[in-house]
Amino acid sequence: MIITLRQDAGFDEIQAIEKKLHSLGLKLVDVTSQSSRYFVIAGMPNLDIRSLADLKGVDDVHIVSDTYKLVSRKWKLNSSSIPAGLAGDVTPIGGGGMSIIAGPCSVESEEQLIQLADFLVSQGVKFMRGGVFKPRSSPYAFRGLGIDGLAMMASVCRPRGIKIVTEVMQVSQIDPMLAYVDVFQVGARNTQNFNLLDALGQVTTPVLLKRGISGTIDELLQSAEYIFSGGNERIVLCERGIRTYETASRNTLDLNAVPILKDKSHLPVIIDPSHGIGIRQFVTPMALAGIMAGADGVILEVHPEPEKAASDGAQTLSFAEAEICFGKMRQTHELLSSWQ
Ligand code: PEP
Ligand code: MN
């Protein structure tokens, strides 16, 4: 159950609501997000919700039977639009548009970033992705430039009006990253790092939450609930391929997840066809398929010289390939919008 408090609810009114819930034997989680304050009650209490809805200070009461509550569409029918960027320069993700997030797997050099940023500006793309803390299967692989790489990314992207999407791997990185990041990415290996999710609930910066390599849709939504229940409602879900028995592709991009997530949750859903299929020549068709399935955007790996990329070159698009991909994605989105 979710009880949304009125914005103008007074201290005494809130205390009376808490008292009532306690008298009914209900345990609540008190959540204050960017837009509202909620009392979330786990389980399915057997009571007439009018007895709560009539209390002063209560705006609305919803019964949500899912294991996740605040990210569920059962209480919020309208799709959420997530504002990314600093005040005065905000670009929404979700809400009917088609977001493109493009850039290298790893940040490598200033020259690489400048070429990429200029390319993105020329393409009207507002978000650059690029990892500086890289989760690598082998400890001997390139593991990123760290916070210096992120500062470099900001020095290139900020003057060009490009927003930064980058992965955070552990709680201690959040603070030093905050000043530079427009969207924190939680990678597939950290989808169930609950300490990290809790900590990201404490910031106001949006979070792009990837689905775990072997994670179910329900688990992804419960991970998103960690962030929202911590107080940060700015969450974008990302399907990036799951591990199956198939070996012909790096992962299996689960396009089923797109309409299912959009039905279960009000949060925007984007897809990552680069990691989803892992093969450069098939990235664009899968990006288009994701848009057709209803995705709110796509995150793609792009590099000035993919064959020289420090990581994931085999799934990375060149500028020429990316330009074609962006054009086709926009056409696909327009076509889809014309049907709705
Ligand atoms: C990435 O985006 O470069 C990455 C490591 O993604 P994932 O967590 O989906 O593997
Ligand atoms: Mn990558």
C-alpha cells in the first residue's frame, strides 16, 4: 500500500496518520522523494482504505500488490519523465521522446572525447556515455581512467551542452563523482548491489539502472524500488541483454522486457543493443527493434576508431555507422508515434 501525503500536511496531521497505522499493526517506510512524501506499507493489509484516505493530510491511498510499490504503474498510471541535467539545462528521458545516449565504452583520452562530443553536437544527441570505472571480467583488462577521466569528460562535455552518463561501481565513488555526473549508470554486475542502490537513493541525480546479467524483470524492478524508496525517484530502467544458452551473440537482448517493464512500471525504459547483441553490424537493427517494442531511448557504444577502442570495440559503432543508426532510430520513432 502507498499513502501519498499532501504537500501541505502538517506535523500533527502526519503524526495522526502514523498513529493510526501503528494502531492497525502496520509497519511503514517513510519516503520523501523529489516530488512527494509517501508512507509505504509492505504486504497486503486487509482494511478499508477509505479509513485512511479520509484522514487529514492524506492525498491518496493505493493498494499495490506487487513486491515493488513506488515503481509500479498500479498507483501511477502516467509514465514518468526523468529530468536529467543541471537546473536551467534539463533534458528529459521518457515522456514520449526518444533519448539517444552515445559514446565510448571507456573514456580513453581528451582527443577521443572532443571528437565524440563534436560528433554528438553535430547529430543533435544530448547525452554522452563513457565509463571511467570499468567492471571488467579480467582484472588485467583496462579498468578505466577513474575520477580524472570523469573530470576530463566534464571539461569537454559541459561547454558543448552534452550531458554525462557514466557508471558508478561503489558507494565511495558517488561523492567525488556528483559534481560531474548528469546520470549515474548502475551496471549489470551491480544491479543487486543493495548498498549502492541505497546510497543512490540519497542523491537527486538520475540513475540509469541496468538489468542484471541473470536478473529477472521482477528483480530489476525491486532494485529500482531500493532507489525510489531511498528518496530518489529519478530512475531509468535499461534492458541490456541477459545470459542465456545462446553463444552466437554476446548476450540475448530480451525485447520482451520492454513492453513488460512499461506495463509494470511508470519508469522510462531504454535498451542497450551494444551489450545486448555484442556484434557491431547487428546493433542498429536491434536498436530499431527496441524502439518498435516501445523503448523510450537507446544507449549505444560509439567511438572515433572502434577497432582501437580500449574495451568493447567489437560492438562499437563508428561515426559513419552511428549517423545512419541515429537517422533510422528517429525515423522509426516518428513512424511509431504516427500510429499512436
Ligand atoms: C557498459 O555500459 O560499458 C557496461 C559495462 O555495461 P553492462 O553493465 O551492461 O555490462
Ligand atoms: Mn561496454
